[in-house]
Amino acid sequence: MTVQAYILVQTNVGKAAEVAAEIRTIPGVTLAEDVTGPYDVIVRAEAPNVDELGNLVVAKVQVVAGITRTVTCPVVNI
């Protein structure tokens, strides 16, 4: 079973669309949309396990130019 998460992204002013477009190209990202509100981009991602999900967020998503902050919210099945 894969691990899934939503990644809430804040960007520099005017960079949301550019950041979302780049994040969409990252393997493991299933959705990246620019939105309004306290976050600028919401990402849905999946990985085979928690360690690989963490690596995806830290090594691939957080390094995208224009991102100022991320919050990762793992999906739980209760």
C-alpha cells in the first residue's frame, strides 16, 4: 500500500503558477494546483513508504525555486 500526503506550499508573490507547473513534473506527484488562501499551491503525492515520501518532499519538492514554506499532511485511513 502506498503512502499518500497533501503538501501545502507557500510561494513568493506571483510564483504560484510557476511553482505548481514545476512540481507537476516530479515523479510521485499526482496533483499540483495553485489555489487562493493561506497556501499558494496544494500538492497530492504518493510514495511506497514514509521514508520515500519524506525524501520526495525534502529532496524534490522543497528545492523548487520560489517556495518559501511547506507543510506535509499525510493521509490516514481511520
